[in-house]
Amino acid sequence: MLSSAQRFFGDLRLRMGAALSFNQKRVCLGIGLFAAVVCCANYEFGWFLSPVNAKRIMVVSFVIPVLFQHFVGPTFQEVQDYRDRERAE
């Protein structure tokens, strides 16, 4: 039996990810990862792109793509189907 929390998060994943195509999900994850890389570079090289603590922003910039991947990102089955279609062409 699934707990109520598992059902809630499973339903949330279906509702959030259903509106985006596979490539749209990949683009959104790419943007999130690019933001994370910029935040890391800001922290490491001291660019001072943000007025608040750069270390906190760096942590948040990695947490948001992970949550997005979990709830909205492409599933393993979608990735396999995409690769199979690419190989068939």
C-alpha cells in the first residue's frame, strides 16, 4: 500500500510533468544546470554577481534542478524510448 504522501507526490509528478514534452523537460533541466554552474563559478571566482551570500545561492541552485528532475523531469522509460527512436532512424 502506498502512503498518502507517496500518492500525493506521485500525483504531483504526473500533473506537473504531463504538460511538457520530452525536449521541453530537457531544456528546463539544462537551464537549471547552467544556472547552477554560473552560481558555482560566481562563488569560486568571486564575481560578486549577487548581493547576498553566494554559498547559499549555490546550494539552492543545485536543489531546485534536483527537485525539478524528481517531479517533472523525464523518466528513465522516456529516455530509453527517445534513444530507441533515435537509433531506429
